[in-house]
Amino acid sequence: MICERYDTVVVPFPFADIPILKRRPVVVLSGEHFNAANNATIVAMITTAKASSWPSDVTLGDLEAANLSVPCLVRWRLTTVPNDLILRQLGSLGPADRLACEREFANLSR
């Protein structure tokens, strides 16, 4: 599946500290051209983060656009996923959430 930037999708997400993959929602960070040309997509974790928080977390305000059923946030835990491992599309981030992610992503390089 070729996705567009800011789509929300479900993938088996890898964890560094445990040897399993967990199906979870993510937000697509790479653009459609990159995703098609490389047969892979760069994504960031979407989580409820009930047990932890990172200073760079971005709380999502438009859960309906993203097609998420519970309060969530974008966590800048990134991975590159082969396109054939994208299980399904959920929705996409709303305009305010996109802007919030852009702002926080810009702060990561400081």
C-alpha cells in the first residue's frame, strides 16, 4: 500500500527492548513519492502513552479525522516499514494536528 504523508495506518511496529512486533497505529511521515520509490514508508508511533510521556509528544486533537477511538498522541519513535507490511489505512491527521507535528518535528533538529 502506498500512503500519503499524515495518513494514519496500522502496522506491526518493532520495539528495541522486546523481540516482538505489536500491531499499532502510526502516522506516515514520508511522502507518497518516497514511499513508492523505496517500497518503504517512514512512520512515527501513535500511542495512548498511559504509562509514560516524552517532552516531544504531540497530543492529537482531531481523533475523528485520524479515525482513532481513544485519546492518543504522536510519539517521535520512528521506524521504516516495508509497504507490504502496512495492514490498513485508518484516516489522516487533521490540519491542526499536522501543524502541531510539523512544529514539533522542526524542534527535534535543534
